[in-house]
Amino acid sequence: SSFFTLGFISNREEKILKYLIPPLISAIEKIIKEAIKERKLFDFLSYDSSLEPWLTINHHYPGVIKISRFDGFLLPAHLKLIEFNVDSPAGPRYVDTIENIITSSDVFSKFRKQFKPRLINRSQKVLKTLLNCYSQWQGKKRAKPRIAIVDWQDEPTYTEFLLFAEFFKSCGFNAHFADVRDVEVLNNKVFAGGMQVELIYRRALVSKLAKNVEDSKGLFKAGFENLVCIVNPFMSKLASSKALIEILTDEANEKFWSKNESRAINQLLPWTHKVRYGFAKYRGQKVEIVSFVRKNRSKLVLKKSSEYGGKQVLIGAECAE
């Protein structure tokens, strides 16, 4: 059976996160900006030619990393990140909803009196990000955007889309869920589920959009012609590639990072490299990658660059030779 537990971080740990995460995002943004101009780097990150039409759509507002979830392990001495979920991460409204149930209990009321915890409203932060992007978007706007949450209705996270729609409505916005197949462009206006919208909270993954061209043609046209503000931008998928962590942790690239960016990279990210024949640097030493992996299997984890949700992960210490 499933169960939910609250997680707490100290004020000190929060300060560390706020100190290290912004410069890390800054370094990631540098790579994505360069990848759009540099074909070799783009191919290194995109790993699938069918994604290219989506990844090159200009979203017409600054930055790429918007609504994100960085997965990792927060230990007493340090934090290590292992994955960037920045394409279209799930969970914020689910967590808020369950947290609200727990924190309204009598048990938590007693806990709150003794420890005085600060709670985070993730849904409010999502809405704030959507509206910030909309305010910076270089397109035809209205004072208060109508919002569509867009994905396929048969996705397991469908109930979260409905929860978000209700939350946006409670904040005074006209909002609803719309299936990807129900996004269409009529007379240069975008309709989602029959309602004209100016802002789309994209929950559909780029990889699935690219595989279902017929289903997603309306959303593609809306984005390509800049007829609606779409968050997250499609090119955020590039930052979800685990190959990005190789670029960040490669000692040969240190010259590209600021002092704060280098500090964040060194403290937050594990050494990462694509498995291929060739050489790399590990702690200042030149190593042949395949031989290094074989000799150090027990200290390494093997995972696909494009996979997510903990799928196809091999822990070296648990695997036979």
C-alpha cells in the first residue's frame, strides 16, 4: 500500500539550497543557449532527431528552466542531484493536497505549536511562474490570461490536472484541463477544449508529443506561430537529458563557468559520463571510459540518458559482471 510522509529540512539546509541551485540553473541555461546555436552540442543532448522540430520552437520569453524538480539525495553533510526534471515535472499539486490533509490534523496542530514549521505552497509557486512567463511573453496578451492545462486525458496524472484547474479557479482565473487532441488554431486564436486560451500549462512530455504528430499538431502550430504562451517551453526537454550532467561535470569545461557556478556543480553533481570508447578525466586523472566502468562497477550507476521515473537504472554494486 502507498503512504505519504512529510519531509523537513532545516533553515541551514534551505539556505544551502537557495545558495547553490540558482548558479546551477545559470550554468544549465548557458548550455541550452549554446546548444540552440551549436549543432554538435544539440545532437549530444537531443539524442532523437524526431524531437528537433519541437526543441527548436522559440518560446518568446527569457530563460528555459521554469517549472522544475531536481531529484537527488539530501544527506546530513551534503546534497547530491542525480536528475533534472524540467520538461514537465509532475507532483506539486498532489503534494500540496496531501500535505494540506496532514497539516490540518490534530496531531500536526500539536507539532506546529512546538516546532513552528514553515510550509511551502508549491501550487502557488507554479502559478506565479506561469504568470511571470506570460508577463514576459512577446505575444498578443490580455490582462488576465485564460489557462489550459494540456496533456492526454488517459495519463496517470490526470487527477492532478483537475486539481490544478480547481486551484487556478480559486485564485480567480478561468482555467480548465484540455486534451492535447483538443488544441486547435482558428483565425490565429488558440482554443483548448473549446475555450480560447492565452496561456498553456504544458504537462504533455515532448517525447510523447513528437511520437504522436497527428494528436499534437494543434499544439505544435500554436507554439510555432507564437499564438499562445506555453510553459514549460519545449526546449526545456534538452535540460532533462542526463548527458547534460556530463557537460557540467567535465573538467575540460570548467573555464566556461563562473566561480559560483563551479562551486554549485562541484558540490551538487556526481561525476557523470556517457559510456563509450574514449577517454575522460576523473579527479584529475585521464581514464579510458569503458575500462574505468568495468574496474569501478561497484561505485557506479548506469542509466539511460533519456529515461525518467527511475526506469532502467542499474546499480553497479547490485549487478553481476
